[in-house]
Amino acid sequence: MILFLSSNKRLTPFFIFLFCVFSGFSQNDTSTLKGQIALGVNNPSSDGFVSGFEGKSLNLPTVNLGLQYMFSPNIGAKLDYGFSRMANDSDAQEFKLNYSRINLQGVYNLSNIIYISNRTGIFVHAGPGYSMVKPLNNYGENKTSYLNAMAGLEIHYGLSDTMSLYFDTSYIHGFAKEFNPVSEGYGSFNGNVLTFTVGLSLSLSGCYYCN
């Protein structure tokens, strides 16, 4: 976590600012504001790589950090940042790259529609964002960035009044142009990404599962 923040110094003050602003909301208002952190794996689309530089089907790690604000019990929004590392498949030329994204998403609570238990919550989220790809080592000049659209599903289980464990699966569709010339794509990526993460959701304005 420390290494992650130190490598993204421009984003760290931004998240600290948001935390300070939103932490001033009333502590009596349950579930309004939550901070989220999750760790998992990513599955990049094979057509996002140049031939000969294909990536692994599953890569470690994927790290997601976010702040979620609910305007009502069912409707909210969240701003989140994701970082993924990708590496070459065993039959491809050696490379590694960092895939980062930032997204502003709408959130909808499905718990009133799909009820499991009073400690379980189901949320869908979707919204636009921006992806940034930075190859490492010999291909560092082949950086690229593009708009994206993200959608996902979260299942939460309350561990306490202020903390829940959650599983998230998300799909990030990239709106990137084809690499031109092809040499600009060596060791880089311009496709779509599927992520699977497990994390903790921490209440910053009360407790979501309080009675």
C-alpha cells in the first residue's frame, strides 16, 4: 500500500483531500460515505496486445481504492482508482506494464430487490473514466492513454457495524485506437480488462448494517 501511494504522488493528495472533506459529514447518517480498498487479479483481452507480445490471461496484482457517497439508500456515486500489473505470456516476448484507471461511477443498491440477509448487500456500479498504460523496461516510450467505460457488481457481507467484506467483478471497456505504427504497441496494451477483487468497505459516516 505504501509503495502504491509513493508511486502515484499526484493522486495521493487528491484522495486525502476527498477524505478530509467527506469525513466532516454527520456521523449519525449511516452508510452515507464509505472508503473501499480491494486486491485481486486482472484478465486483459488478448486483442489488446500486439502479436508476439501477448499477456497472461490472469495477472497479479490489481489494487482498487475508492470513495463512495450514497445520496439515498439506493442511489449513490463513487470515485475510484485502479492499478493493475500485466506481464507477458510464457510464449511471448518478455515485458511488463502498469495499467491505471480512474472512474466516476453511479452506484445502485439492489438489496431491496434481491434480499439475502440483513448483513448482505448487493450493488451495481457503472460510469466513464480514463485509462493510462505505461510499459516498463525496454518499451517505456510506448505509453498510451484513452477513455473507458466501466461496469461491475459488488457483493458485501457485514463483518461489524462499520466494516464489510466485499467481492467485486468489473469490466473495463477501453475506447482506444489501433496502434499505428505497430512498433508503438510493443510491450503496451489498448484493450479491455476484466477484474476480480476482494476487499474491505469501511464506513466513514456511521455503520451500514446498524439497526
